[in-house]
Amino acid sequence: MSHQKIGIVGSGLIGRAWAMLFTSAGYRVQLYDILDIQIETALQELNKELQQLEQKGSLRGQLKAKEQFELISVTSKLEELVQSAVHIQECIPEKLELKQDLYGKLDEILECGTVVASSTSTFMPSLYSKDLSKKHHMLVAHPLNPPYFIPLVEIVPAPWTSTEAVERTYDLMISIGQRPVKLKQEIQGFATNRIQYAILNEVWRLVGSGIMTVNDVDTVLSQGLGLRYALLGSLETAHLNAPGGVKDYFQRFGGEISAVSATYGPTPNTLKEEQILDDIAQQCEEIIPLEKLSARRATRDAFLTELAKLKSNSNRN
């Protein structure tokens, strides 16, 4: 249990999720937002969400919901937020000019040694930190949504980010029960989105060409590959799928992998292929109408909670 201070910039969905993760490990959290009404709403939502998690038996950490909530304070002043903060987690909207403006302000008032991590899934850290004096303490710590139920965090350094900042962020994520991975250098899309977009591109092709329906192509993942990948990564899966391990796997199937990959075709332009998008949207909404999305999200979160418990109880030899 830690009583160090964590600052969070932005009190929306992701900011609140980070607040709950940090307080579950006993950290003091201070939430910053520009409007008092946003902060007050965030506090109300946090109190409600913590209570609901406790009632469902899904609350993380050893502290009760009330004790975790008492660790949260709020401010509308950046100068107050940075005081004594060992780490600041930025969760503002995905607009580069907003991030550049915020980081410029933080650069002037940060205390020595405070690490600033962005939750961005879009921008490489060099894009908003390149001209700042404290840029060696700035990086990305990208969570997956919903962060409270999916433990992965991608830590992405800029070319000038110090090793100390990376390691401190890694250790911090471990301390709150997350599962961080470290990229050795920044790359557009990081790791998760590069892999996720490769899947989405092929799914788009299969549905758009009429080869599969939305329901069937999603079943390939939810009832097939996804069951494997809930336990194993793609390379470990290959490692287990050949008598001689991963090297044997690629020696056996490398030719087929290359031949199939050569048929993928160009990357879909999802912004311009409106007819395909309309077809996909129509099929998705037939499966889950828009008015039922909230209920389906709740089902997802409950499933992820149980899956996390199962994974934590499994021993990986």
C-alpha cells in the first residue's frame, strides 16, 4: 500500500478509471479538470462506481469502497495538482494541440522527478514533448478500455525519455495490479492498435467482399482465436502448435503464411468505403441495437472480471 500522490489530468471515463486503479493500491489521487461542474460530476460517478464494484464483489485492492473514495481529492488548478505528485497521468481529449498546450504548461511547473504519462492511443510522445525542458520525464502509458478490467498498459518512450522514467512507470503499473509492457521505441499505433488494426482490416475485407457476415467473422474470434489468445499470445500459440516449438512451426507453415498474406490486398480506406461501413453497421445493430449497448458493455465488464480471476488463479509453467 502506498500513500504517494498521483495527479490525473482529465476527469472523464479514462481518468476516473485510473483514479480507481490507483486508489485500489492506496495511492492518494488528485483529479484535475478545467470546470468545477465536471469535477463534481466525476466525484459523484466515482463514488457510485466504487460502491457498485464493491456490491458486485469486483472491487480491487484491500481497501473498502469508502476508504478508496476518501483517497480522492480534486482541483481546478494545475499548480496544485503537480505539488508533491510522483506521477501525473494525462487523460485529456485526443487533440494534439490540446496536449501540446497542456504539456507546455506542465513543463513550467512540474517538480523535479515527476513523471508525466499520457493515456493517448493516438499520438507518439515526441509529438507533444519535443521542445520541452522536462521532456526526459514524459512518455505514454496507454491503457486498454475498460482499464479497470483489462490490465495491459503500453509504456512508450519518446527518443529522449529517460530509462528511469520508463522503469518508474513500469514499477508503478505493477504496484496497482496492471500488466505493463515496454516498447523500446515509439512507433505509430504502438503495439495494441497495430495488431488490432491488422485484424480489423482483414475483417473489413471479409465482410466487404461478401465472404462472411459480421456475426460469423466475429464468431471466428470470440469462439476460436479469442479463446486461445485469452491465455496465450500469438507466438506462444505457434510455439505450442508444432512438435519442435515456434521455429518448427514457421518452418512448417511459413510458406502458407506468406501465400495467404500475399492475398490480403490494399489496406481498406474505411473513411471512403461508405457502403461497406453502412452494411457492417446495419449488421452490428441487428445483433446489438444501439439502445442495448450499455447493457452489453456491462456484460462485457462482468465477463472480463471473471476472466481476470481465472487468469490470476492459473499457473503458467
